[in-house]
Amino acid sequence: MRKELRKLRKNKKAFTIGDLGNIAISFGVAVVVIVVMAVIVQTLRDDQTTADTAARNATDFGLSALNTLSSFLPLVALAAVGAIVIGIVIRFFLQKQQ
């Protein structure tokens, strides 16, 4: 058990509060990219007046895919916050044992 703790202390690859800024910026960029892509695909879809063309079906499928992708963003944010909290707790307990 002590060997494992020493090895864990030596590696120290846990997330910290300092990582929160980078994670937030990355998440914000991902959200902006998805929104811009959705606006572009929606504009393309609105310019196509006939309903049964291949292009209209492709843009409808693209909008559906972007909707599915964006529905996972809260889960990604929760996972990132959870990883940071776990990293802080691990670091706290490792420093407390020293």
C-alpha cells in the first residue's frame, strides 16, 4: 500500500484548479464551433426550397447530428468538473498524509 502511495505522489497527474481555465476555454470553443456549424447548416437548409431533394435530406441529417452532438455537452462539462473535483480531493489527501 505504501509503495502505491509513493508512486501516486511521485506521478502527481491529478487535475488542479489551475487547469480549470484551460478546460473552460476548450469547452467554450467547442460550443461556439457547434453553434456556428448549426447556423451554417440551417442557412443552407433554408435556401433549399424543394423538400425531397438529396441536398435537403443531407442538411436535415446534418442538423439532426449537430443536435445529438450538442446534447452531450452538459455531460462533458459534468465530467470535466468531476475530474477536477476528484483531482483536488486526491491532492488534498496526499498532502495531508505527508
